[in-house]
Amino acid sequence: MNKYFDVLIVGGGNAGLSTAGLLLLKKPHLRVGIIEPSSKHYYQPAWTLVGGGIFDIQKTVREEKRLIPKGATWLQEYAETFQPDHNSVTTKENNSYTYDYLVVCPGIQINWSAIKGLPETLGKNGVSSNYSFTSAPYTFDCIKHFKGGKMIFHSPHSPVKCGGAPQKIMYLAADYVRKHHLENKTNIEFWSGGTKIFGVPKYAKTLNKIIERYHIDTHFFQDLVEIDGPGKRAKFVSLHKDTKGAAQWVDFDFIHVTPPQGPPDFIKNSPLANEAGWVDVDKHTLQHNTYPNIYSLGDASSLPTSKTGAAIRKQTPTLVENMLAQMEAKPAVRTYKGYTSCPIVTGYGKLMLAEFEYNNEPAETFPFDQSKERWSMYFLKKEILPRMYWGAIVKGRMQG
């Protein structure tokens, strides 16, 4: 088996596959290797819709082998250690692979056990999460059988993939409650480790109006630390400077949990990481700040923007064009400005498409006010984007 590659990619998710695909579209004779242990590939942006009962979970998964681009070599192993001074990566299977260029994009690590009691009760006792392929369908089971009581929707203080996802399912559930005339029997609460509903003022204004429309009670600076599933209660600890450490148990009938997330351990403990544990790259060129033949994009990178698939779509051509320029001893030719997008479902048939760059400046695609809820944007999210993903984006054919 070949153990040397022109470009070695760690991670076979959206970032890794789209990078490999675009590289090979531009340079078909490159020797590209992809280290990815998983046999399944998931379209995770649709899991919110699965939780809302409007998308088939089976349409969000495909075999990884079907998505490996022609000309690339799939190494179905776990990357474990990096030896950047020797241009080498070693896997748990004790194989070492060398490279001229390395792309590190293994995604984000979901830390389920960081919340005491969560692993034991997830998927039962009214405790669910759309961040799991197995529990996302249970979310809608809970919603459709809900007859009244308290619904809690949680967002942690850590970075998460798609920062709007904890809210999206809340708005769908609130709309479901309204459509089934259960408003007077239901209390909906949002408990967040963050400081506000959204970081971009233009979109936050709309979301605050939606919260008022659904009569949602918000609680910020709150960290979920424990769940008692059988007892139907959750323990929150204050992060606010005036009440820091104060704990309280809150009863629930249904709770949607967004687990804390962070850099993968093997990245955090590697020479590639910054102090926070993310792959340390320049935020404009995506080139590593210490090792110039190493690049990173996607959720594991240190790029200071929201971790979304839309961000990867803009990061991929930046990385590829700059790497190809470097191969020809030329300076970086493309700059990433921090673009990301968050299609926030605000109810059945309604969506606000938030798009912004570094410094939380809106960077909208369409010639209308995207802070308004629209059916057309909902249709884009539900029907068009999944087709674009499987048919073009993950193949590197629709980047930029």
C-alpha cells in the first residue's frame, strides 16, 4: 500500500472530501490520501428537520466509500499523532504516512459525557438531541406526543457546529405546539451558556421578536452540568460574574440538549494546536502559523467564525488555491473573510437566512432583506441544499 502522498488529508467529512475533490478537479494527477475511520457519511444539517418531523433520517446517511473522489486513496484508519517536522502522520493502526502537504480537518468532538447523566438517559425519559443520528428521530417522537408541560432547549457555552441549531428545533417545537393548540398548557424555555440570542444584531432583532411570538422564556449565562432523566430535572450552574457557581435544578417534561463540543483530543494534544486546542492557522490564508506545508479548515480549525458547512464551502477554494500556489513557489492568492451562514428555521415553512463574515458583519447573497422570515429560504434549506450537498458540494464542484 502506498504510504506517501502529495497531499494527505486527515478527515473525510464535508471539509476533507470537498478539499480532495477540488484538488483533483484542478490537478488530477496529485496523489491524495484521506484518513477517515468512519464507514458512514452524514448530512448533519438536516438533523434539525428530522427532529421536527419533516425529513427522513435515512436520507442523511450514505456510504463513505461512495463519496471518495476518483483518484484519491481512502485510508480507513484513525489518525493519532502528528510528526510535522518529519511530514508524517501515524495512525492507531500503527501505520505511518508521509506527505508533502497536509490538510487537517477531522471535525469537532462531541463531549456527551461532559454533562453528568446525559449518556445514560439520552433517547429516553424525554431527553433528546439532534446532534446524534440515533436520537434525532426521538426528538420528534417527544414533540408529537407532547400534551403540555415544560419544554427546555439548551445551548452550551462551548463552540458547537451550527450555533443556531439549538434554537431551530425550539422554534419548530413552539410552532408545533401552537398549531396543536397547546400554548396555554406549555412553557418553553431556552437555557444558554451564551450571553445573547445571536451575535449579529441585524438577525438578533428578528429572533427576539420570534421569541416574543412564541412566548419563550430565555435564561443566559447558564451551564447545563447534570441531567436526572428518570427524575425529569436538569441542573444548571450560573456563569454570570455576579452569581457565578450558583446551581439550580429545573424540572422538565421534555429537554433538547446540545452537548458541549471542542477540538478532538488527538488534535488538542498535538504540536499543531493553539492554546485552545484548535489547529493553529492564519484566519485569512488557512495556512498553519508554524508549519507552512500544513493547512486546516472546518470545525477543527482555529478560524474565528461559526462552524458550519457553509463556511467550509468558502474555505475550501481558499485553501486549495493557496496550496496550489505554494506548490509553484508563489504567494497566497486567495483570502478568506470569515464567511459563514446559518439558515435558522423559525417554524414550519419559515426560515431566516443569516450570512455574515468576521466581526459579525452581514454578507448576504440575495437582493432582499435576509433578516425576514421567508418560505423561499425554508424551501432552500429543506429541498435544495441537501441535493446540492450530495450532488456537488461534497464533491468539490460547488465552492466559492
